[in-house]
Amino acid sequence: MRINIKSGTSVGKVRDHNEDDYITLTAHENEIPFDALLVVADGMGGHAAGDVASRIAAETFEEVFSSTDVGHRQIKDLLNDTFSMANEKIVKRGKTNSEGSMGTTCTVAIFIGGECHIGHVGDSRAYLMRDGDLKQLTDDHSWVAQLVKDGHITLEQARVHPNRNVITKALGIDDDVESDFLKLEIHSGDRLLICSDGLHGLVEDSIICDILREGSIEEMVDRLIGEANDNGGHDNITVAIAMFE
């Protein structure tokens, strides 16, 4: 199955620097032991902190997965080990950072043998578009998401909640981190989106779905980022899309 990948980022209209980072690798462009890798990380901690944390996370996944014989490792274990490695690096860097502690979300998708393996910490998201329908694959590790899950507020209330950006799990916050994991089979025509909350916090899922239904992959990336900026661009915006034919 052919994989087409496109990604992009924007500082938005309010922030003066970009704390998001991302990595995309494909087998036809790189010598890697798998089909493709997508990583999106959304840093936090201010100048010289959040952007450092997200870069550490993205580079750690790139280094580990580019140099490991993935076919001889359990992908779930490798993802967990890499999350732990990135977490340790960020915690250590935060202790020597003049700005104080730092952290980052991180959502990762690796494609191998017709399967997609996803690891996740924080409130960046993975979505799957299949047969014209959009499904959120990951659960946000956030205070507001837990309120929704417990039935205290609705999804509509969550979108405008004053504490919607308070996350409960991230790399670099604690000495240990536990990541979520899921696996799914890829079908021809599937479209997988990974994005920071700069997109899903400003653009409703129904609009994301409409954009992913048609056009080229380059147009999809541009339209998603443009939609978030048109809605205020209050945060950095990063998107990575994989299409399968």
C-alpha cells in the first residue's frame, strides 16, 4: 500500500514563537526499517523551554526508530521505552534550564506491515478518517477531558472551558510516564491525522472531517492550518497527515 505524507506548522496569530515540533519519515525517502513514522509534540514552559522539550521528544523518536530493527521488537514495548527515554531527557534538561521545568505532549504513529501503532501522552490527538467518517483515536490527558468523561460537562462546554488547556500527563513533568497505546489495521483510502491542540482546540471535528474528505494532501494541510488561524490562531498549530492507497 502506498503512503503519502504531508505535514506543516504555524506559529499562529498570537504567540511570538513556535513550541510545536514534528517529525515525518517514510521508507521511500529514508533508510528506515518500517513504512513511515509521524510524531507531533506540543511543548510547554515558555521561551527556551517548551520548544526544547518538543524538539527532544521528536528527535528521540527519530533516533530510536531509525536505528532499531523494528521487526524484531514488540512495537508497544519500543514505543513505551522511547517515551520513557524522551521523558528522562526532558526531566534532566529541565533541572538545568534557567527557565525552570519544561514539558511536552507527544503523539506518535508508526506504520509497518499494514498496521498503525500509536503511542500517546498529553492532548495532541490522532484522528482516523475512514469511509468519509472521522474518529478521534486518542483520549486527551487533560483536566477538562476527564470532566467530560465523568459526565460533569458536555463536549460543547469543554471547548470553551477556561481550564481546557490544563493537561494531566506530559513528558518532562514527572520522573516516570505511562503512555497510551493502540493498534489498528490500515485500509486503502484511510487518512490519519495527528495534530496539536492548536488545531482541534479551534476547529470543530465536523470541519476537520469536511477538509479531510477532498482535495490533495497538500491542500488539506494548508486548509486545516488556515482554518485554525481564521478562528483566531490563539496557539501554535501543527498537523501531519498520512494517506493510504
